[in-house]
Amino acid sequence: MRVIFLFLVISLMVSCKPVNDDATAVCHCYKELLKISPEKEALKMEAVADSCGKLHASVLQKFEKGSDEHKAFIEAYTFCQNE
């Protein structure tokens, strides 16, 4: 019985996760940036930071501020950042 309950709880947690492909791409870009050592790979860090910033800006330009799509992006992006 406990196994079934645990499975249901985990299933609900996974199904409640906000999903947005753009948010996932931007979030993972910044997460990769955090893995780069600034002392050893400064040029790579600058390039990745620039790419992440451009990706983030281009994604935000797709949405009208305050639209449902924009809100869904922000919600999914915030969720991804906190994982």
C-alpha cells in the first residue's frame, strides 16, 4: 500500500511540473554556464554567457509581455532555476 501511495505522490509531483521548451533551453544554457571555471576557461565562459543572453532575449521577444505564453515561460523558467 505504501508503495502505491509513494508512486502516486511522485507521479503528481512530476505531472505538476511546468513545461516550456524555451524555458528549458534558456535554463539549461545558464546551468551549463555555471559549470564553467572562470579561471581556466574565461573565453569559453564569455562565449557561453553571450549565447545564453542572446537566447534568452530572443525567447522573450517572441512573447507579448503579460500574455499567457509569457507567463507560462516565466513559470517554467523559475521552476527550472530552482531544481
